[in-house]
Amino acid sequence: MAIFEQDRFKIFREDDEEEVEKEEDEESHYSQSEGSDSDRDFDDDLSYDVLEESGDACTGDVVMFKQNVYETFNIASRSASGPPCGTRTVAGRIIKESYGAAKQQHTFTIEVLWSKGEKPLPPLHPLLIKGRNLYRLKTLRQRWEDEGKRQKVLMEKHSRGSIARSDREMRIQEKERRKMLKGKANRIVKKEEPNKNHYQRVREPALKHQQSGLSVVSAEPQRSKKQLCWYYPQGICPFGSNCKFLHELRHTRREGREVT
């Protein structure tokens, strides 16, 4: 009978210890989800993988990483300057990923679950981070319950990435082709420029005469005309027939007759 009582007491004691352990686990999990300042780590009952450099991250992944924090940070370019002022641990879920239109840079939008360290981020804060930085930080990823579903999402992301890279390659080739054609056209223009200048030097005098209403042929008689001698009508021209002016009377010139 005494042995039975001891066994029953032992069973009750084991049950009490299990309940205490269960309560401690629940309290620890609650404190982690609420974002307490105590040291957090991944749950022991969940398995995590380390992301590789091959771009192994997609929408729906729960990740954790540690990043440097800077005093000055440009949100537009997502770049910082100066030495880091500390580090920050961030755990969150990838809710969006996209490729940039200009350079096809991969960018992730992470919804923060909890954060600790220097300048911690509030829960549900959308954190933008470049793909290369996410892989460089040795990010930890939680396994999905259905890894096959994740592989489908990952393949779809990789296909979009290959399409974006091929489009960028085509744009680069088209830009190089236009640049080459433009350089060739400039060389042709420079080669023809001396001939064009010579043609303009020849044509410009003739064009000026045509615009003024005078031709080269009609201009010569005007230049060969002479003035009337002022002394001839008075009969006192000292040069006589050697005079370089016309010996005509004014009234006879108007009538078109020449006096001899």
C-alpha cells in the first residue's frame, strides 16, 4: 500500500512538472510574439535554413537577419552614409518582391514581425531591402509546411527574373546599335562638310544677285555707262574727242539721239 501511494505521488509530481514546463513555453512564446527586450531566437520546434547566394527567397518566406544601422539614411535610394551606429535584428515576412524597370534590381518588401537592437522597427512596418543585401546578410529562412508549393512560387519568381534580364539585355543592345548608327552618321556628315562649304562659297554670290533682282549679265552695261560731259554743251571741253565723258546734249539724250 505504501508503495502504491509513492507511485501515485510520483505520477502527480510528474504531471505538475509537465504543466509548469508547458506554461513556461507558452509564456516564452507570448513574450517573443509581443516583442520583449529579452534575447530572442528562432523557435526550437521549427526548422530554418540559411539562404544561399542563388536568390533563394520568395514571397511568403519568414526570414530573420541582422543589419547595420546608420545615423543618416536615404529612403529614396535605400542607401546610407557614414559609419554604422549599431546593428539591428529583424524578423519578418516577405509580402512583395519585384524587379526594377531600369536596372532589374531585385527588391523585397518585408513586413516586420519583431525587431530588436539599435533603432528597432515597429511591428507591421514595411521594410524595403535589396535582394543582394538580403543574401549578403546570411539570412535565415523558415521552412514551409508545404515545400512543394514554395518551389512553384520560387520557379515563377525565377522565370520573371529571366524575362526581366532578357529585356534589359535587348535594351542595352538596342542602345548600342543606335549609338553606333549615330556615330556613323556623324562621320559621314563631317566627311561631306568640306564639299558643302565649297558649294556654298560658289553659290552664295549668285544667290545674292538673284535675290536683289539683278543678274551678272544685266549688271555689266550699268557699270559701263558714262556720265555726260558738263563742258561739251558749252563748247569749252578742253579734251575734245579724248574726253572720257559723253559728248551729248541733255535734251538729245532724253530723245535717244546722239550729237556728232
